Amino acid sequence: MQYLFLALAIVWTITLLYVVFLINKQKQLETLVHELQQRLDWESGD
């Protein structure tokens, strides 16, 4: 029973870390796209 709890805890930890990783990746992507759009706007506006 003890091992089952440990296994569940490990799975939960990995899942949470993966979700956090995906969220961070998504935010980085949005920031990158936003910066590229600003750069393009700035170049076309010049």
C-alpha cells in the first residue's frame, strides 16, 4: 500500500511539472510572437 501511494505521488509530481513546463513554453511562444509583431510593425512604420 505504501508503494502505491509513493507511485501516485511521483506520477502527480511529474504531471504537475509537465503542465507547468507546457504553460511556460506557451507564454514564451506568445512573448516571442508579440516581439516579432512589434518589430514588424516598427519596420513597416519607418
